Amino acid sequence: MEATKALSQREGFASDAARRKRLGQYFTGTKLGRLLAALAGAEQAASIIDPMAGNGDMLVACRQYGALSASFGAMEIDPIALKACMERIPDAAPILGSAFAPESLQQLARNQWDLVITNPPYVRYQSLASGAGEDFPIPSGQEIRHHLLAAIGNAAGLDAEDKSLFKQLALAYSGLADLAVPSWILCAALCAPGGRLALVLPESWLSRDYAAIVHYLLLRWFKIKYIVEDSHAVWFPDAQVKTTLLIADRIPRKSSAFDWQESDTFLRIRLSSGTIGVGSVVDNVFDGVETNPEKAFSRLVSGWLASGIVESTPLVEAELVSLSGVAGNLRRACTKRKWLSKLESLGNSAQAGPTEAYSMPAALAQWLGHRPHSEITSLHSFGVSVGQGLRTGANFFFYADAINESEDEVELQTSKEFGRTRYQVPKSQVLPVLRKQSELPKGYVVEAQALKGRVLALQHSALPEDILLATSKSGAASPYTEISSPLADFIRVADELEVDEDGKHIRELSAVAPNVRAGGSKKAPAPRFWYMLPDFAPRHRPDLFVARVNSGSPRTFLNKNREAIVDANFSTIWLNTESVADAWGLLALMNSTWCSAALELSAAVMGGGALKVEASHLLRIPVPRFTQAEWAGLSRIGRKLANQSNDQLQADIDELVCSALLGRPATRGELQALSLIALEARMRRERRKKMDLTANVS
């Protein structure tokens, strides 16, 4: 422990925890490692590498499982973890250095491997903005991309065309991607033809936009075999990130990533925390009587995949998923992305098709039956946009509570950071704001005048001294009205407040600093100051919104007359001028069982069981191509829903939406089946909240 603390200090980190976070260290443990090794058939591999080996858990697990004669390889950037790896599996000859660095890769005994098995470090993109460390440097995101391109060029398992396409993927992945994305591409490049990938990954790869790159890579060079989900987020309780296992076989490059048949399937498995026993992650699947539970589990699921017949239990849920359905969802999501045209022929019939970026969950596709997908579209096609609410960067300054109001003024109470003091401000300099879920009404409509929260709206106002500065800079009359006391005094006090132990001021906070502009340009002749939020956009004053984090079913609310500002705690929805819908109709649609089921099945499930609904999830909801008459019907129901909520209104919404989806009147049985799909998805989340999250798989 002292050694790690001393190393962290020498490398310039505030603590060992800070260094581990920058490295993204969450070691797998041999329990989970043995399960992954079993599902990957590690005992059959002649060569096995863990390019981000940590303390060697994965390779030790492979050896324990039966990979006794395989040639091992390992790389690790942390010298302390590397030392542990060397002691545990010395014949792997672990190499110290970044897995992406050419000098590390050149030291390996080979540059293609039968099995690439790893738990890539989990590092968010914000931490990748710059490098870190001194004697043992940790590369930045830019350095990782540069090194990845070089690694692809030297990969023996890729032919010239593969290398060209892989490089396009490496150049195209988003700067918002976490470290798992380039790690995934590297692992794929190290995998020999006919080999296998076995990875531990954050669940975000299933739903995040930036993961589309690796979805494409998988579908074109690999055949997914298993995706295993940690239903109750117990595998890595300290990481606060739900994880999955992926096992995929390397196949010859397909002419198109979208060229899959309906009969091509993989097995999606969800493991309850109840499967974990004393010695194995799957001990309790077999009541603890199996001497080799991982091997037994591998045989069990292999049989399901081969036969096409699965048997779910309370501990293990399994379903066959069509690769053609996965490919279709990816195609719709990526058709307009520039990188896709470089990777797929523009004339390729596999790419042709609808451009609406909706995603159809397998359970909903099965419910629809053989309804043509040409009858399905996305919200975007109706002139609907989505986004995220207002992010001030300093809510404790920009937000306040309204205590009393007169015709022209409002009395505000500040946050605890400012002693909950009170001051008067003109109504013209604040707007009502919905800040958090506890401020939501019981019904479906938020009325601005009923909200207690206020946000400072000073885009056209400035302190007297700043007006003087603006005038002297531009030589013209100031565009700002003067902020008078006591608000002016409050801003001056806030300007001096130190918000952390390093003495940082509000104006220096990362999300506040961009408010400041020097002025003097044609576009922005007047300077802007730190207390001026950017001009409010439609996403800040939307027609509708839904909480980003939902413990229950996601519920959509209407922002009456778009009068309230909505905080970034909510994903927002608004109608463009060319929209064929209205807000009332959209309110009804978004609160349908169909949309609820789509979100339950496609949005991100957090560690504690809450459903995280981002704007991208809303945009991917598949919806029918409503006629004008159907929109009018939804609008009528939506207006009623705004005034009251009852089972009959919900039934009316569902009947209209489902009938439009099916192209005929929906039967009672079909409506009940859809409700059951939504209920089962929600119950999976709720069971997670009730589970004991203290299970230890280390």
C-alpha cells in the first residue's frame, strides 16, 4: 500500500485513488475471469493475450480453466500491477507500457493471437484530454488514437483492405468516447483470423451513440456468440457502472456489416446476483453441486445457441437475438454519418433503406411480427427535435427560490453557499425554471407560474462597471441595461467567492468560463460576462421533457406554452416549425405503453436499477407513420390527459398507437402482450434495486 501511495505522489497524483481512477483500474477477479474464459473456450486456444492485463486476473483464470499449454502474452501500463502479474503468471513475460504504444507491441512474441481476452480500463473522455504521470506516462486521447493507427498498420491478422478500413474506424470514433472504444479496436486488430474476442465492457457500449463504430466493426469482422449482462450490477460494485461480457468469433471480412440473415443469431444472457456462489459467478445456477460450474454453464448456453431453444429461470434470463435486427438498427442510426460512406459502398444494397435513425428492440420487433419496417419511422421525421435542458455550471449561483412576487419584482432567496440571503430583482431579469424531479406536478403539465425556482436571465443586462467597459471597447452605446442593487451587489459578492479548496472562482468553472467573450467581432461586438448565461435555445424551453434518471417508468411532461426553463436533469423534446404534430399529440404518444417499452428496452440501466433516458434514446424510439387523422386523435387524447389521468385514457392512447403500428385495429391480446413486455423490462430493473448489492466477486 505504501508503495502505491509513494508512486502516486511521484507521478503527480493527489492520491492513489486519483491515479487508479485515471488508469481506469477495476480488476476483474478470477471468479468473473473464469466465466469469461469458459465462454471463450480458452482451453482450446494456442495463444492468449491480455493487452491490458492489470494484475493478471484474466490470464490466471484462463490457466485455471484449462489453458495449460497456450502461449501467453500480457501488457500493463502500471508498474505495480505489472509486478503482481509477473509473480502470478511469469511465462506471459508481461511488458511494461501502454498497450497502444508501438514500443510495447513490438516486444510481444507475436502480433496476432487466437484469444484476446481483457477488461479494458474504464476511463471517461474528460480524463483523456491530456496525458498524466512522469516516469510512467499515461497517454492522452490524442496519443492513443495516433498509436492505434500505427498498431493497425502492423497487425498481422489484417490484410491491406482490413487495415485501410480499420484506420477509417480509428480516425472516426468520437472524441466523447471512453477508453473502451479504442481498446476494442486494438483488441480486434490483435485477434487472428478464426480467433476469438472475450471482453469485459461497460454497458454503455450497447446504447451510446459513440459506440456505433465498434458495433460496425463487430458486425463486419466478427460473429457475436454471447453477450452476458450483470443484471444487478454486482460484478464491479465500486465502479458504479453496469458491465457486460462479450464473446465474438473473428470471421473473414464481410462485404457489408449489414449482410446478415434472420437465422443468424447470438445469445443474450442476463445473470442475477443470485447466481454467485462461494467459488464461482455461476455456482448457484447448479445449486452448488457442480465441481466445474463454469464448464457446465458454457455447455448449457452452447446447447441453447446450437438448438435455438432457451430456458430462462429466475437466476438466468436468456434470449436469441437476430444479428440482422441488430444490423438494421445500426444501419438506420448511421446512414447519415460520414464515416459509413467510406466503409460501405454507396451503391451497396445492404446500406440502402430508410434513413430514419430509429432502433427496434428485439422484443418489440417480435411483437410487431412481419409488419413492414417501411411503415416505421422516427420522431425526427415528424419535425421533432430532442436535446438536454439547461446546464448552468453553477446552479448555486444562477438558481434561486422565489419567495414573494409583486407586479414588477420578485424576492429571491439564495442557495446555502450564499447564506440563503434574500434580495429583490426585477421580473425581467429572471425566468421560472424546473430544476429537479421533486418539483414535478402530479399530472402531466408543468405551469411556469407554479414553479418556485428562478434562473438569472441576464443576457441583456450587465453591471454598471461592465457596461462602462463594454462602451470603452466598442466605442458605441452599450447594448445592456444596468443591473442595479441589490442584485448587482450579490453578483459582486459571488465574483469573490472561492468555490473549492484551490481557490477557484465561479467564473473559472469549466461550464461557466465559456460565458465570457471579449467582444469586438462583427458577430459579437459587445463583450459578455461570466454571469450571463448563453441565450436560451429551444432545448432549454421545450414543448415536452422526460427525466434523465427514472426509478419508475419514464414519464413525459408538457411545458405549457414553453414558458419554463428546464434544467439538464431532463431530456427535452420540442416541435420545429414544420412539424406535422402538436405538443398535445406528442404528449399522448410519448406516454404510450409502446414508447415506455421502447425506452425500457433501449435506454441505459444504471447500477442501482434506474433507467437513464438521454436525448439519443428518445430519437431512436420507433414510431408509426401516423396519418393527419391519427395525429389529430392523439392530440384530442393528449388534451384530456393534461387535465386528468385515468386507465381509460391510457387504453385509448395505446389502442390508437398500436393500431397505427400494426396497420389494423389492435386486438386486446396484442395490447396485453405489449403491456407485459414493458412490465417485464421494468421489473428486471426493480428486482435489481431489491437485490443485495454487497455480493463480492473478487
